[in-house]
Amino acid sequence: MIEYVQSALLIISAILIIISAIGLISLSNSTKNVVYARIHIVGVFDIACIIALIGLGQYLLAGIYFIIAPFTAHAIANAYWKKEDRENNSDLVTVEVEPDYDNPFIHPKDKFGSLETEESGKLKADDRFSVTTLEIDEGE
Amino acid sequence: MDILFIAKFILVIALIIMMLAALRASAYKSTSMGLLGSSVVVVAFAMLLLVGGDIYDLGFFKDISLALILFGFIGTVAFAAVLGGDDK
């Protein structure tokens, strides 16, 4: 009976390991935050290893690995965030604040800046504005 | 054939596939991906040693795999600490 439980645990862990291997290489490099996603996928592999260790009867190793696996994932993610991610993507550090368009005293730069095109700078001040007049026929 | 024996071999095949996938992942452009891939390869190799030691009934494989898991963890965390640098 124990043999069947052990082999079931080993086969479950083998399936999980194959799923995580497929996920690890099938993620596209153009995906946003792909390194964090891959660290997340390796978490599945870690748990599969713990299940396999329990299936093999190595309970002490399973307990040790259960404790140290999150530390490894956090260390890699923290290092990536502190150096590569924050330096290569500087927009991550700045916080975008949504302007309040309903407030009559706030005139967002992007909204009114888009009214002027590049060509409008070359024109004279008189050409920028056109005055429409009504033609009144006095004969009517 | 014993079902436990077959399950162990299936696990060995899965671990080899994972090692190859981790090697491919470690070749991606980010340094952190290399760190991640190498840590996965170390753990997968430790697991392979454990399963191999279980199949062929060799005792010292457990000690080697325990050392690999522990020192792999220490090396990964140390490299990550150096890569991250000091807090600004």
C-alpha cells in the first residue's frame, strides 16, 4: 500500500516538474515582468521537489527545502528589482497620478499641449487664429 | 516490474527535462535569469542523485544531495546579495 502512495507522489511530482519546465521556456521574452513570472514558475518546481522528497522518504530534506526555497526566490527577485529592473525601467520608480479633469482650476499639460501641433510653431501669430465673420447682406 | 521503480524513472526523465529547460532559461539576457536557471539545475541534480541513490541503494548520495541543496541555496543568496548591491 505504501508503495502505491509513494509512486503516486513521485508521478504527481514528475507531472508538476514537466509542467513547470514547459512554462519556464514557453514564456515569451517580450512579456512584461517576465523574470518575476519565471521565478513564480520555479516555485511550482520547488513544491514538486518537496513532494518527490516526501515520496522518497527524505522528510528532513523536504522540510529543509520547504524552508529555504522561498528565501531563494525572494533573493533573486529582490536582486533583479534592486538593480536590473529599476535601472533599466526608470518609469517604474515614478508614480503616475491621474489628473482631475473635472476640476476647473487644473489645466493638465498633456491635454492642452496636444492642441498645439509642431507645425503651429512655425506659423505667425495671426495665422494660428482665424476669425469667422458673418456676411450680412444689407439688401435683404 | 515494480510500480515504484517505474515512477522513479518517470521522475528521472522529468528532472532531466527540467534541467534542460533551466539551462535554456539561464541563457536569457538578464543576469537574474542565469542565477535562477543555475539554482534550478543544482536542485534538479540533487534530486537526480537522491533518486539514483534510492534506485541503486547507495547511502552517500543523500549526503551529497543535502550538501548540494544547502550550498546551492547559500551560493544563490550570496550572489543575489552581491547583484542587488547596497541599499541607497
